[in-house]
Amino acid sequence: MRIIRALPREASPTRLIIHMFLLRYLCGIILHMKTLREYIKEAGDKGVAIGHFNISNIEALHGIYNAAKKLNVPVIIGVSEGEEEFIGRNEIVALIKEIRENDNYPIFLNADHHYSFETAKKSVDAGFDSVIIDIADKSFDENVQITKECVDYVKASGKDILVEAELGYIGSGSNIKDTIPEGAGILTTVEDAKKFVEMTGIGMLAPSVGSIHGLIKSGKPHINAELVKEIRDAVGIPLVLHGGSGLRDEDFTNGIKAGISIVHINTEIRLAYKEALEKFLKENPNEIAPYKILKPAVEAIEEVVYNRLKLFNNI
Ligand SMILES: [Zn+2]
């Protein structure tokens, strides 16, 4: 308002244009938000981690966002190939962008575990903030080749999109497992991690450091914090911890202190959602309004996410 009032009564068109540019510039400074890359760096410097939570629908997004806002911390929303297809690729991009710009809040969108260059490419084109190309169950050379193809594609696009890749198989699927799946859980070596990052040029690495995707009934996995630190020092890029569901608090805190900058949680959210939904339907068999039926599920997700974010952000 002051700028407008300060204008001389008979402002020339040139002066008016200069003032308009000045106003836009000032608004730009006020509204400038750090990029995901900058938030991840900041988390690393502070010794905390950004929480990454998956969604299949807008209810889960509300639960996660409510929790993040209560703690005022940045948050990453993830959609896997299946989740992305269910919710709609362009729809979720538009939704996150709208929240981020409207609320001026650091909420970002990640294309979680995309198993081919073709699907990762679609997420890059749609405007995700980061993308995970996961070729970890294939050979080292094939993993390098497809990951590099993805990195090159993002570079050529000119967009500021972070590419993450996984090295060392930690299993797949955010579900409940009786035992650790065969072939999963082989730890990533420091040498392989260093070679892989140099050969591909990725922005973030998800190494296998003890966790397994999903919830394991036969016992909780354990994070090798020493290995996390060695890999982080060797590769020089942020590390991401997958398969966080069900880990002990100290496994998270030790891993984060050792160099984990993002932690993924999915199975715990799915379980909270399902249990709250089941309970409500059992207790209220005549209720048919979706916004009433799903309210406890949103709150259950919010509670899980709130507790995890507190831990990851050392609050
Ligand atoms: Zn994962």
C-alpha cells in the first residue's frame, strides 16, 4: 500500500511500470520458498530428517499435512507407481502445487519407487519435485544404466528435479510380512555406493543399511548407523532411509545422526488408516457419509505422522 501511496499524483507510464516491477520483486522476496534441495541440505546441516509419507487418496494427504502444519516442518508426499495411478498423476501434482503456493508451505511431491525409465519419465514430465528410479533388484550395471538414463533426461529437461536411486535390495511392497523376503537385506558396500553415485550422477541415494520395506512380523530390523556414516562420507550426497515402518526410535535417531536426510514411512500409515476405518464401520454400520466414515482414518494417519515427524525433526 505504501508503495502505491508514494506514487506521485501524475505518474508517468514509465514510472508506473518501474513501480509495478518493484512491487512484484518485493512480493517475490516475501513469497520465495526454498527448494526441496535446499530443505534437504538444511536438514542435513541441522542433523534432522525430512519425513516422507505415502498417500493413495486425499484423506491421507490431509492427515499428513495437518500433522506437518502442527509442527511447522517441511514434508514430502510420496506416491508409488500404483498409488500414483490410483490418485491421478496430474491431479496430485496440481494439488501439492496448489497447497504449496496458496499456503506458502514447504510440502513437496516425490515419485516413489518407479521401476522403469518410462514411468519415471512420466513423473518428470508431470512436474514432480523428485523421482526415485528403482532398479535395485537388477544387476549393478543395469541399475547404473537405467538410473543414468533418468538423470540425463532430467538434466535435459532443465527442471530442478532430484533423482534418487536405490542400491542394495531391501525388498518391495509396503505390507505386512512374516519374515524378511529372500534376497533382501544385503547391505550396500561403501565401494559400490561411491562407484554408483559417480557413474550415475544422482542427487540422493537410498542404500541398504538394515531396514526392509514393510512391517516384519518375525522381528524388527536394525539400522547399521556406522555403515550409514561411512556411505554418507564416501558419496557426499544426501541419503534416504526406506522401510522405516516398525523401526525402533533409536534406530531412526542413530541413522539420522549418521547422515540420513529423508525417512520413508508408508506401511504404518496404511495400517492406521485400515484399522480406524474398520473400527468406525463396525461401530457405525448405518453411517453412509464418506466424510464422516473417513474422519477417524484421517485422524489416525495424523497421529502416526505427527509422532514420526517429532522424532525425525528432534522436536
Ligand atoms: Zn521405499
